[in-house]
Amino acid sequence: MPANSRRASPSAQMRSVLPGWQAAAKQRGGFDITLLTLVLILLALGLLMVLSSSYPRAYSEAIRNESGSPLDYFNHQLIFAIAGLVIMYAASWIPMAFYRQWTKMIYLVTILLLAAVLVAGTEEGGARRWIYLGFFSFQPSEVSKLAIILLLADLIAKYRARMNTLRYGVVPYVVVLSFPVLLLFLEPHISCIIIVAMVALTMLFIGGMPWKYLLTLFAGVALLGVLAFFVSNHVHVRILAWLNPSAYADDDISYQVRESLMAIGSGGLTGLGPGEGRQKYLYLPESHNDYIFSIVCEELGLLGAIAILLLLALMLLRCIQITMNAKDRFSFLVAAGITAHFGLQTILNILVVTNTIPCTGVSLPFFSYGGTALLMQLVEVGILLSISRELPLSNAE
């Protein structure tokens, strides 16, 4: 990078990388139509499922509180979807050089937000994960996923030739991950830690970390998981309830898993019909959130669930194609991290709702209720679109 570029002020950098929509359009490719179409379809289906799965709960709350509307959850998700699409569009125009210039600042702000949650956050369900901003709640842990992806991509690209040394191939990444993981553990937000750890290991593997270091880090992550089982009652109870459901029959976690399996099983091959599900009538507590896929199976059946999984798989395949065509190593690693995030979170959600792994709060991308999560997912799509613009694929318009 030229010396005068390094000395430029943030405002000057902003003006240099964002010269205006018309000027940028002449220098960059168009939207990747395939990815954009798949995301819009998934987003539309997700909004419809939030409407269906949340209506009974919102109606009950409106009656109990004598205020509100049965459409409250849907309206909230719709607002964040619209805002997310606007930000996605803006993010797709921003060159990757700009993201790389601000990776450290994004990471530091995220750490401050995670710390602020522990001091001034609101508690719900035994966890302190949200900052209430008057008219909506904000979840910094969702921002941490993207912040870590960006900073890891920058470091791996920077130390590419020295990944086989302990100083540059291990230490920076352990330091970067330690702060957010500790803060997330104190919330606690174990599912976010799992996703962050898995995405980080995936990026380090793709980035060229030697096997001896990679296996050591994997063993360290596994050891922390064992330690969490004995230290955190939150983790301890969930694992025991999964291993021995009958012993925890009256526990809320076991109850939710049983209702989830009942919803999935009652859907059969073709489902009960859109909007006709029964478990959402206050039987399944998180029917509009982490367990929305159970309602998908109940209302749309096995065929509908497979169709949605195929759409998600097609989106991931397109993300992989964009990753493989990225113009530089930083863009490649960012795209790989975002793709890993979407893929791992989808897999973990399906495993949780089918009781294949212990219950933990993992949302289904573009479907589960949650404004911050949806907003950040659309921001990540915008970054993928930005990467594809810098080296347009054959069918990008």
C-alpha cells in the first residue's frame, strides 16, 4: 500500500473507496443474480414461517397485555428484513479494501459491545445477551461472528508465508478469539462460542495452518468444552437432559425437545398445510425462533422441509463458487468464513431440532425470528455480493 494511502485520514479513506454510486457502478460488476435470487426466496419463505409460527403467541400476548397485535413478531421481523436488504445493497457496493482497512476497528467495537452487555444488558431466560435501545433489542453476539471472520481473514492473509511458525501461525488467532469467547461465556451464549470456534478452525484450515497446530487448537477447544460441562450449570443440564431425557422429563429443555419431535413427526410427508400447525399454539415455546424448522416440518411436511434444505444447499453452493472466484486472498478467506458460518449454523440448527445433539440456541439462517441475526446475515450476503462484483461470475448481471 502506498505511503500516502497509509497516512490518509478515515474521512479521506471513506471518500476514496466510496466515490459515489454512479462512479462505482462503472468500475464494478453487477449483482450475482443467482445468490441474490436464492436469498430473496429464502427470506420470503422465512417471513411467511415467522408469521405462521408466531401468530398464536403474539395473539396470546396481545390479549394478556390488552395491547399489541397478533402481527407484532412478523412486523418486527419485516422491519429488520427491509432494513437488512437496504444495508445488504449498500454493503455490496463497498470494495473489500475498505472492509480490510476497518477490520481492527470493527473487532474492537464488537468487544466493547460484548462487554457492555454484561454491564447494561437485559436478561432473558437466564442469559444476558441483549442491549435494549428503547424500541428494539440489539444482540452484539451476532455482530461478533462477522467481526471475527473479518479480522481472522486479515491476519491469515497477512501472515500467509509464516503460518508454519508458532508466533504468526497460532498466537495471533488465539489472542483474537480469547476475548470474545470469554465474554460470550459470561453471558452465557454457548451456541455462539461453538459457531465462532468452528468457523475459526475452518478458516485456519483453509488458510494453511499446519496440522500439528490445527489439531492442538481442536484439542484445546474440546478441552474447553469438557471444562464448560463441569463449570457451567447451563451446559451441564443441557447435556445431561440430552443423554438421559427420562430423568429430566419435567425440565423445560426436555419438554421443548419432545414438542419439537412431535411437530416434526406429525407433519408426515406433505404436512398439515400452511398455517395449520398445532404445536405453535403455545406447546412449543420457541416455535418462531430456534425451533421454527419443526413448524416447517409440521406444516409443509417432509417434502416441504427437503425443498427448503435444497434451497439452502443451493445458496451455499453459490457461496462456495463466489469464494473460489475471489480476486485476492483476503476476499477468499472472508467469503469462506461467511459460507462456513451459514453452513455450520444451518447444520447445527437441524441437529438440535431433531435432538441429534444437545439443545442449544442456534437459529436457522433467514428463517428464525431475531432482528439482529437477520440483519447481520443480510450484511454478510452483501459482502459476498461485493466480492462477486469485484470478479463477476458468468451470469452476474
